Amino acid sequence: MSLSDLKEEIEEMTKYHQTEMLRLLHKSNAKEFLSENQNGTFVNISSLTPDVIDEMTQYCSYVKKQQAVLSVDENEKVRIEKHFFKDNKAKLNINDNEIANESSI
């Protein structure tokens, strides 16, 4: 993965994952490559050691895999809800309407 690809992937991450990436940099003693101002924290990734860049690349791969698995699981959940619970909503609405009608009598 090129440095520009790594940069783009980090920018597309959620704030949580970007924060985890900063923790990884702090843990790797790469603090001298960080610059912070009111707009955020900036990293000179071209100056990082290959080991740190590898760790960052591995974390990006981990996040991608995690998001893919969660997406598959979420799609399966939606499919199951549609398949098994689609009629239940209609039945619940009918029962609620019947109860409301009986209460008003």
C-alpha cells in the first residue's frame, strides 16, 4: 500500500479509528512526527519508519475486514427480520387496532 493510499484510508476512517491510529503512533514513539493545532492532529507519514507504516497498514486492513464482517452480519440480520417478522408487524397493528376499537365501545 502506498503512502498516499494509506493517507486516504486513514482520512476515510471514523473518528474512533483515527484516534486508535494516533494511539498506535504514540505507542510506537512516533510522537515527533505529530503536529497538533486547532484543526486537528497531523502526521508526517513520509518520515515514519517502515515498521510503523506496516503497523498502520495492518490496522487499516483490520478495520476493513471488521467493517466487511459487520456489514455481512447486518445484512443477514435485516434479511432474517424481513423473512421471519414481516407478518408479525401487520398482525400487531391489526391487534392494536382491534384493542383500540374495543376500548372505545
